[in-house]
Amino acid sequence: MMPALKEHAVLLHGLGETPWQMALIEGALQAAGFGVTNLRYPSTEACTAELADRFVRPLFDRFRDAPKLHFVTHSMGGIMMRYLLQDRQPANLGRVVMLAPGHHGSQILELYRRTRMFKEMFGPAGQEVGTGDHCFSCFLDDTAEYELGIIAGILSGDPLANLVLSWPHDGRLSVETTRLHGMRDHTLVPATHDHITFHPLAIFQTLQFLKTGRFFRITSSSSVPVPAGTRPAIFESTDA
């Protein structure tokens, strides 16, 4: 008797990262019974669309026999998925979890991308992460027509970002820039942009969404004090 096929999850790291960025999530998903592909791709060697077409799109067909094909992404990995899914969705598409996606670009990276060091380190895709005319994500379809859960961080280790970005933010992205119309749910964790994939709560919430389509709720955000003019989402369900 043939063993039953597992639901499969593809993990996509962000700009300038490696599969190590997603290693703890990979282990958690494997322990939970998912088949997992932690994709390695040369994130600094091409523009975002080319990377998505060359390295991610072929996985749609490779895993077409899986009962469900899920995606878990970090940062630019989420923008790659958004680009691909606006054109074609696999017939067996399951759920998508995006950790710290810059759906509307980053004000602080708009500054950094202009420096010579940033250009040399992060290549063509690094020039598409700001908020100006080169912002790749700013010109994509702004509505998700699939089961999408978004996890954003609210800690910063960048003093300059604290001057540029509106609170709450993760040192690279304000929480509002992570939101997308049509998302099924949205939650926050106390983590910086670069460390959110290692945070136990983010890992737990990733598993929770893949299994149920919702994040686990601890308390209402009405009990969490926030500055006037912000839109709190800590542990609060967000329906589009």
C-alpha cells in the first residue's frame, strides 16, 4: 500500500539571506508532519520578478501531486509569492504565511538603497525594496485572492529607522506596510525584521495558520496601549 502523500510547504527566505533563515520553521513544520522544501536561491543576483520566475514558479508543477501546497515566506520572499500568485495559482494551493513582507515598500530602505555599499551587497532586487519609482511591490495587485496570513514584527534594532518609520515597526517596515487587502488574518510578534523567523511565537503562529487558517488569539488588542493615530493589531484578527 502506497503511503499517503503529505501536505507540502515551500519556504522562501528574503533578500541577502539563505535557507538558514528559515531553519527553525523548517524543523517545526517537519515535526508537525509537513513535507518541506527550504528553497535556496541567489537573491542578490537578479531582480525580484526574474528570481520568482526562475526559482519558485517551477515548484508549482513539481509539487502538483501534493494534497496541499503551502508557502511560508520572509520579507522579499513574500513579494515574490505575491507576484506569482497574481498571475497563476496552483490547483492545490493551500495557505500562505508571510513574515514581515514589505507590501508597500520600505521608507528606511529607500534611503539605504541609494548607498554604494547597499547596491553592491544586495544587487538588482535590493533596488526594488524602497518606496520610490523602483518599488516593485508597489505596482503589484494589492488584493490577495488566496488564504493569506501575515505576521509582522514590532521591535527595532536600527536607531535611524526609529527616526524614519512610524510606530510600530520592525526596524525595516512599519506594520501598516505589511498589510494587504484580502488577507485572512494579521498578527504581531515582539521581534525585529531579521529575527522574526526565529521567534517562537512567530513559528507557533505559522503552524497555527497553516493548520486552521487563523492565528491564535491571546487577548483583545483593546487592552494594549498604543499611540494615537496607529491601528493596533496585536493578537487581533484582521479581516479584509
